[in-house]
Amino acid sequence: MQAEQLKDLIVNALEDVKAQDISVIDVRDRTSVTDFMVLASGTSNRHVKSLADSVVVDAKEKGVRVSSVEGGGGSDWILVDMGDVIVHVMLPATREFYDLERFWRDAPDVGAAGSE
């Protein structure tokens, strides 16, 4: 699956479980680690876990290999590494504190739907 398709699959999986403030950042020209970073917020630790689980389940159903998942049940931040796309699901306070968007400020934000 191409990075663009994977990004769209992830955004749809997050939207299906009511993720808040979904942001897609195109980092292809800034790092060789990944093509896109997707950030989303959940309303509680349980919601954050459900969002990450939704991404993993939808990806596996489409035959996409999930490299790793960091964080777990009671976490306020879960990272899902899918190679071409890295997903960060956080509680709003955690997202504000770490402010990952700041690190990629110059990268194009392609929005939740992935259209520039």
C-alpha cells in the first residue's frame, strides 16, 4: 500500500472512532524516517487506546504490517509505527505539552482529509 493510501486509511480509522483534532503532516522532504505523521487527540486514556486499536485493526485488515506500537492501556500517548506513516494519539494536555507540530512547523500540514 502506498503512503498516501495508508495515510487516508489511518485518518478514516481515526474518524470512525471520533478522534479529535486530526492533523496530517507531510515530512517526506524533511526526513527519511517516514513520509507522513498523523496526530490525533482522544478524550480519555481509554479513548486514546481505542483510537490506536482502530488504526491497527483497520491496517491489518488491509494487509498492512504494523512495525510497532508504543504505549498502552493507561497511556496518555500511543505511537503506532507503520513505516511510511507514524501515528501519534494523545490526550490534549500531552499533545499541547510536547507540541510535536512545532518540530515540523515548516512541513506542509495536509489537514485531516489529507488534501493540500
